[in-house]
Amino acid sequence: MHTPKQIAALKYLIAAARFTRDPRLELVKKIFWYLIDQSRGLSHDVCIILKEEEGYIPETIEAIGNLATSMNRSGYNVHLNEIMTAMNSELRFSVLSGCVGNPPASENDTSYTIWLSKQAYFKNAEILRVDRATLQGIDLGKPGLYPAMEQ
């Protein structure tokens, strides 16, 4: 189990990531925060599936998937999985086009799955349902690392 301070530091680093001016990056960060918050102290495998039926347009889904992948790759400045390793966490982020266990049925079926789990693309991770309003309500300025400054 990780301390609240460690989790707050992880969220702080995610919020501070700057590698593009794409405004959808903020939504990606909120998705990562939501996964962290639902992982029970970084101990429970979770994932989110973004698809049109959840209120996202295909262009946004595609951009979120690509940005989430970029935050996770070592070729960019964020290095999320390396941070997870430094925290001694067994969980890792992974991103895949399609739904858990199901690739998109056609080119017109746009979806992405984003995991925080012990195995990449883990089919037994708890699938979280989250609406856009919940994600929009996450305040990236309050990771909890410096509570006195975040009020």
C-alpha cells in the first residue's frame, strides 16, 4: 500500500506534465487521476473504456488515446511507468485502441481502453464507468501534495 503523500506526489507529477498544447491533455490527466483514485491505494486493477456511447466524439476519443499513450511512453518527458516503478508499485498504465477483449468492430467504431493494472491490457481489471461531468469536476490544481497551498 502506498501512502497518501506518495499518491499525491504521483498526481502532482501528472498534473505538471507539459508536452503539448492540446487542450484535451487536461482530460487525459483527469482520467489518470480517476484511475489512481479508484485503484484503492494503487492496489486494485482498474480500467476505463472511452467510446461514443459514453458521450465522446470519435476525434476526442482518438486524441485522448494518443495523448494517454504519449504520457506513458519513455520517449516523452512524463515517464509514468518509470515513476510507478520508482514508487515500487506493481501497477502500470497501458492504453489500447478498442474495448477490453474486443478490438473495434470497424473503422467507424472508435474506442480506447486505459488501464492501471499489474498486467498490460489486463482483461480482468475492474471496468469503471465514469461520465464526462465527473471527470470535468476533478481539480488538477489540488493533488493533495501541498494542502495549505491548494485551497
